[in-house]
Amino acid sequence: MKGTNHGGCRVAVPPRSLTPGMNLMHQPAGAPPEPTDGIDRWIRDLNQGVWLGVLPARFREPVARSVVVAVIAAVVVLAIGPAVDVRGEAWIERAFTRTLGALAATRGLDSAISLAQSSEVSFSFGPGGSLGIGQALDPVNDLVEQYAALLLTSTTALGVQRLGMQVTKALGWRLFLPALAMLAAAAACGGSTRAALMAWGRRLFGLALFARLALPAAGAIDAWVADRFLESNYQAATEAVAATTERIERSDADEAGRPWYERYNPLDGVGDRARQIYESLSGVGESVVNLAIYFTLSTIVLPLGTLWLLSRATGAVFAPPRSRS
């Protein structure tokens, strides 16, 4: 009760009534407002162990969070994990098959180019000028060799992803044991140590979820992106490489089947054959580049980018809440 003096008399002034929202002024500085209803309050009560009234107050929150972690871990290990594994493993196996098939096709193309380069033929491209077929095909041969090296890198990247999926799948529920251990230790401690252990339990739980689900989820996401945006270019480029290899091999077979006196006749137009081989291989260069882009994106860039995005999302969800200034 406050008072003011008016002419020597003290007049009582009743205190102002508090509005429902003025109780926020009595919270500690920097603390977020306590939820009063709705799902926020339900989540708070669940984590703080309000429903565990039979336990002492100091054990309620660690035990409640341990129960939540155990339930989510069981759902992940028994239901969500296997479903995601199926899609992720299917993508890895399909990518492996495609990469090995592309590597075999590349070796066939490289062999065809090498055989064409060994031909003692040349063609003219202007008055007084000529170019040997071996010299003309050197740039294409270098491009194919670099593409083959990229395919080996893609195969290695896929092998690392498959190994990681197998390891995390085998560990299963063991990934969540560190988080449960931190929460159990928090029940035996108090003060700042208790708060630190609870925060570490939250982080380790997020890390366990990321380790268990990130790789297969990334594979499923990559499969969707590749099928939607990269598949048409891959199919067209693969068909072009196969057709070019077949044309070169057929040309070499036709040349080998000719009588010796026709093969070594300088008037039979060997320059035309050399020019046709060169034009076929120069056209396939674009297809090789498109395939290199496909395998670089689908086996290296997309998996790394997806894992990075998932790690950022996991960190944002399971990072300890910041106090408001």
C-alpha cells in the first residue's frame, strides 16, 4: 500500500492490479517465457518429468529424458531406420552398378580409340595439309582417360558410403548409449554439473540420430534428385558412348575383313575412313563430359551436400537453447 501527502494528510493509494501478462516481469532476466498451455507446455512437462510424481524431484527430469530417448531410439532402430536403409542401400547398389558399367564402357571406348590411333592413315583438312588419325584423336583419348579416373574416384566414394551405412546399421541401439549414460550421470549430480550433463546428453542424442539416419537418408534424397534432374542426360550420354564405340569397332572389323590389296591401296579412300572415325569421336566428347558431370554430382557432390545440410539441421534442433539478452 503506497501513500502520498496532501496538506499534511497521508492518503493511501491502492496498488495497481496486475494484468495476466505482467507476471513475465518477475522471471529471471534473459529467461524465455514459460509456456502456459498447448503443446509447448506438454513438451515441457514431459521433459521435466511432471508425470513422474512417484520419484524424488531431483530424479524426475533425468529419468523422463532417459525414457524419451529410449522410446525414440526404439522407434528409430525398429521402424524408421530399416525403412530408410532400404531406399539408401538401393540407391548405393544402383549407383555402384552404373559406375562399374560406365567404367567397362569407358575401357571399351579407350580400346577402340587406341586401335584407331594405331592405324597408319591420315586425312587432309585443307590445301597442302594433312593430319594423322593418331594425332587427331589424342585430345579425345586424354578426355576418356580422365573420365575413367573420375569413375574410380566415384567408386571409392560409393564404397565409403556403403561401409558407413553398414557400420551404423550394425551398431543400432548402441549409438544411443552415450546419451543415456550422460542422463544417468545427471541424476546423480546437481547444480552446474547436472545442467552440463543434461546438455551433453541432448547433443549426444542428436549425434546418435544423425549417425544412424544421415547416410541412408542422404542416399534416398540423392536418388530423388538424380532421377528427377539428371536421369535424362545420363541416358542420352550413355547411349551416345555405346553407339560410338560400336561404330568404331565395326569400322575396324570391316577394315580387317578387306583383302590385303584393298587395305593397302592408296586410292581406295582411307582418308575418308579416318575422317569418319575422327568426326565420330569428336562428337562423343560432349557425351563423356555429361557423364562426368552426372557421376561427379550423384556420387560426390550430392552426398556431401546432403550430409552437410542434415548436420546443420541436426545441430540447430539439438543445440542447447540460447538465453535471451
